[in-house]
Amino acid sequence: MWKYMFFCNIPIRLFQEPYFLDRIKLFDEFYGTVDKWIRFASELQGYNCEQDYFEEYNVQLHALNVFYQDHYFHI
């Protein structure tokens, strides 16, 4: 979950309930966190567990890094 919050630039570092959802609601006005959280939770439904989601996410992130580091991308 911390990766999701980090990459969405959401300043939440506390993930225990009920505090986490309180922070989601608190930052909604500034970051649209409620909609982002609902979207993230629905994406997780397509996976067996959070680990499967993050393994796929890491593969995608690695592919993007390789693409952006490619010499031809910078021309």
C-alpha cells in the first residue's frame, strides 16, 4: 500500500484502521484520495492477493525504466 501512496504523491504514512480511512477522507479535497482508493481497491479484485498486484506493477515499472533509459528515447 505504501508504494501506491508514494507514487500517487499522497502524504499518508499511517496504514492502521481506523486512522487510514480517516486520512483518506481528510486528504480527499486536495488529492482526490477517495476516488483513487476506490479505484485501487477495485484493481486489486482482479488479483489473488496484493503481492500478485505489486509483482505485476514492478514488472511494468521496470519496463518503463528500461524504455526511458533507452538511448533512442532521449534523441
